[in-house]
Amino acid sequence: MGKLAIAAALILLGGPESERDVVWLKDRPDRPVEGIIVEENDQEIKLLKLFKGEKGQTSGTAAVKFRKSRIAKIDRMTAATRRRLIRKYEGFRDRRSRMAEALEKIKTRRVSLMGKTALQTFGTHFRVVSTCEEAFVKEVTYYLDEVFAAYKESFAIQRNADRRIDVYVLSDMEEYTGFLKGKLGYALENPALYSPRRNFIAACNMIQKEEAARIRKAILAVEREIQEWKKKVADRETEVRREVLEFKRKVRAEAAAARRRARGDAGLLRKIAQWEREELGRGEKWERENKKGLDALREEADEAIEHNRTIAARNRRILLDQNKRMFEALFHEGFHAFAQNFLWMRGTEIAVPRWLNEGLASYYEMSAVDAGELVHGAPHPGLLALVRQARHKGELLPIETILRGDAGKFLVQHGSQAHRSNLYYAQSWALAHYMVERVSRKRMQAYVLALLAGSDKVRAFEQMMGANVRHVEAKVKHHVAGLE
């Protein structure tokens, strides 16, 4: 596969139509196939299809070949777009390689947790102890390292640089509940939590074991079928090659024997040569016909393989979706733990403003690791819906109210406070989502230090944003309206 084939291979589809190739088939005029042409010759093309997750991450790929004779037309992306996509993939390929290397380097050690055998790993700023299987424990360790690195993009480590936070990941809800009751005296249904008092994070593997076993069995079944198709094509290729070689060897051997019997008879030798050419020509024709059959078999195999890979990718996404809530909660609580342990303090209180603490926690909650790189910035469906609904009803709180809100505004002591708490969370997320890509770490740090020095909360915010709150409020509304 050449540079074009490699470079195009992992470009995320789902963008404008100009960022994909569209193949129209004669036998399926109403079902065009979209992807990236990664290989092409006079006889066929190879098209790569990619599937994109809801948070912007690549969730699966599938390649299929089509004979040119089957294609009605191709709508192609521009050369400039192709060059840009090549540059994007080169970086993606490096990240994917780094992720594989990083997972390999994570070492596990057997320890005891709640009287059960557990695995222990270490990240840069945390220690993981888990009763889950090794591959999952390594993934959790890797993902947490990635998201903690993202936290540091917003805030540099301010203290306790050598500290590691304990993270406990339990294999099911029963273990999780028992662990929390033993540690805290009570249990919550949240798939992850951070205890500031005991300074640990706990999380529960949300994949249902029976369902996971069934899905993994289905994945293995389609992967076996993929291998069977590959073997079927390879075996037929070997059989054709062997039969052709055997036929040619036999013709040449018979011609050689006939020449020996001819004893120099020129007329007979010409006839033998003519017979040999005709027989070899017949063999070559047979070979060409069989190669056409092989091409058809390869195409059939490619389509079957693509279908099976799509099934496998869908099943893997089911497993990932089951654990989506755990990872979202883990990334959310991870930011709170990061703020508690590594950012500024005022006495015994975290000095990061409450809105920013909750807003950034909710922002990073929607992160996903894509081939070794953290993808963040995906809208939070629930909070986005709340903000839009509140705006429609005219219930949005002024930014000044959010900026001055203390911890109590985010808590729910009784049912009547739930709506207010939801608005504080949702609007804090919207404000954090707007400013993450617009405010440097240096300016964010200056904002927090100004608050520590006693500056007015609204004035310090306006200095960080370089605009008054009314202007920022209008920009945030426009930003939220454009999110999908």
C-alpha cells in the first residue's frame, strides 16, 4: 500500500461531501458507497470506509474492493482535500502507534482488595487498583493519563507534583457498592465518584458480564468468518497457481519428449512447436478465466468481510456504550480530584471557582481517546438540552450570578432546588465549553490568582476574557446555538 493508501486510511468521514469519495455501482444505483479511495488501477479500486463515534473518535474501519466494470461513476474529492487528509492521517498513524506502545509499557502487579485478587497499575498522577481484567485495567490507566494531561493544559500543576491519587475500579455493581460501604459507610448509584474527605476515586465497570460474554462470542464468530473467507480466497489462488504450473510443466515435458522422438525431423519439430504454443495458449486462457473467477471471489469475500467487520465494530461499540457512563463519570470526578490535589488552595478550600470546577469537569466528561489522543469538546447532550430549554423559556441565569455562585448553588437539599442546581451545572458547562479554546492557561491562572487576592469575581472574569460580561454572554449564547 503506497503513501496515498496509508495516508488516507484513517480520515474521519462525516464532514462535507467534498471530503469523501462516492462510488456509484451499476447494480446498486440507489445505494452509493462513501469512503476514501486508497488504491486504484485499471481493473479495480479499493475503498476505505470509516465510522465516527459521537464524541469525534474513530470507532471502526472497513475496506472493500470494486471492479471498474461494476462502477457507474465516482464522485471524487479534490486534490487539495486529499493532500490535507494525508497530513491528518500521518499524525493519526503516529498517535495510534504511540497508544499501542504505551499500553504495552503499562505493568500490572497482583495485590489484594476487599479480600480479592486485584491488579495494580501506576499513572503519572494516580494509582489504579482494580478487580477487572488486565486489558481493561490498562485501558483505564492509559485513558486517565490522557485526560489528566488534558487537565494540565488548562491548569499547570501548582502543588503536590509527586502525589498519586488512589483510583479503585470494581468489576461490577455489587463489588462497587460493597467497596463504598466499607470505605464511606454508604453507597451511591453513580458509576464513579470522588471522595474529597478520603481523597480517592472509585468507579464501577458497567459492562454486564453475561452480555459482554455473548457479544465477545459474536465478535469472535464474525472474526472467524472473516478468516475463513480470507483462507477460501488464498486456497483458491494457490490451487489455480498450482494447476496452471502443473499444466505448463506437463505440456513442456510432453513437447520435450516428442522432440527427442522426432530425431531432428524439421517438419515434425514445427508441428510439435505449434502444438506446444497452442496448448500453452489454452492454459493461459484457462488461467485468465480462472483469474476472473478469483476476482469475483475476492470481491465477494471483501463484501462479506466488510459486512462482518461492521457487525464486529457495532458489537464493540455496544460494549463501549455500556461503559460510556463509567468513563464519563470517571473523567468528571477525575477533574475534581485533580483540582483538589494539584491546584490552588485557600486554607482548606479549593480555590478554583465553583463554576469553573464544575464546568470543566462536565466539559472533560465528554472526552474520548481516539488512537492515543484525547478528543474533547463534544457537546454534553443533557446539559446542552437544559441550556437551550432555559433560553427558550427565558430562564437563563445572568453570567454574574453563575460567577458568584458558591458550592451551595450546585447542591440539592430538597426537590425545589433541583432546577436551580441543574441550571448552574448546565450554564457552567456552556461557559467552560466556550472559553476552553479561547483562553490561555496563563490567563486562566491569572484569573484564579486575582480571585485569591480578593478581586471582584465579575471584574476578574472580564479581565480574563478581555470583554465585559454582556458581550461574553451574547457570545456564549451564539456558541451554544451552533453546537450539534
